[in-house]
Amino acid sequence: MSILFLIVFVTFGVIIVNDKTSFLMIPKVEEKINNYLTEKYKEELGEFHKEDVQYNQLKFQQKIISNKNENLYFYIYYQNKKITDTYQEDYVEGNSIFSFLKKEITSNIEKKTKENYQITLTDTLDTYSKDMQEKIVKSTEPETLSIYNLESQLEIDYFTPSKITKKISNFIEGLENKNITPKSYCFILSNKKKKLEISNITKELIESNELESLISDIINNKKSNLVDIYQITYKYLN
């Protein structure tokens, strides 16, 4: 018991000393981080603002936030006399804002449809044009932007091309009437005997009037050029 007490006492003592020492180091660390930010991101300095330096989990960190959207940010870390940051993945590629947008899109769609759908953002922020990046960063209705895939399960009485095509077309039309416009869809079609997953259904495919032919090729196990043209993937789940 004495040894255990000594270990606990020393451990907490070290933690307290580290916390107090780290607090005293914050001004110096902040200066180092500021120099790092100024040197490495000189041209971007006007784009963002900073939170105070914090000490968390044995390292110092500062959150750097876009002036255009509080949900677009990255971190600079200082630990063991080394400075690292998450600029590329969180700010350039947009991981920070896309994490927020995924929740926002899911929530907004649920409010409009009373249904909960699986949402996946399809690309990174830097793959879009500058104009589209502006729309993404400033949007208050991200469900209207074609930047995500929506997955839905549809019950089908009969696996025929016409019925499946009508079911999918009606579903997409219903969402568009509510101003919900994904980039692509993944449908899991099922009845008592079959379950078929078809991915990458797009508005372009719907408007081409070739959806029924593509569905026919799939359910009849026919080699299809349309699958390649529209980059469709599919598989039976049972």
C-alpha cells in the first residue's frame, strides 16, 4: 500500500508540475507558433484568425479558423520542440468543414423528409473549382449542393426494369421537390427474395432516359456498356 501511495503521489505531482510549467511556457510557445504561421502561411494570413494557445494531452495547440466559416479550421501543434499542423487535411482538403457539413446535410434532410439517410461526401474541398469552394464554405443549405452521395433502401414488389426505374425516378423527384440534390445515389433494392445494391446513380443518368436499359442489363446479368459509361457498381446482397 505504501508503494502504491508513493506511485500515485509522484504521478499526480508530476502532472501538477507539468501543468504549471506548461502554463508559464504558453507565451513563448505562442511566439514560436506565430513565427511558424507567419513564415509558412504568409500569403494566407489574411484568410483566418486564431484562438488562444492551449495545453492539451501533453502538447500545445492553437486553432486557426477561416474568416469565412467557423467550421473551416486547422490546428498547429507544439510538442517536444517540434511544430506540426493539420493545414493540408483539415483546411485545404476540408476535413474540418466536411465533418460539419455531413451532420448538417443529414439533419436538414431529416427535417425535410422525416427520414434518416446515410450521407457520404464524395470529394475533398480542393478538388472543386474556386467558385464551388466559395459556395460550399458559405452555404446555409448544404443539402442543395451536389457534393454528397445519399444511400436509401427501397422496397420493390417485382424486380422488373420498369418497376425499379419508376421507383428510383419517383424517389429522386420527391427529394428534388424538397430542394435536396445529391451528386449521386446508392440504392438498396429489396423484396422477400432478392436484395440488390446499385451505386452511383446520378441525375445525368436519369435525364439520359437510359436508366431502364441499365437496370435491365443488371438484373438479366447482361454485359452492359452503360455500366461502364456511368461508372455504375452493383452487387447482390443475398
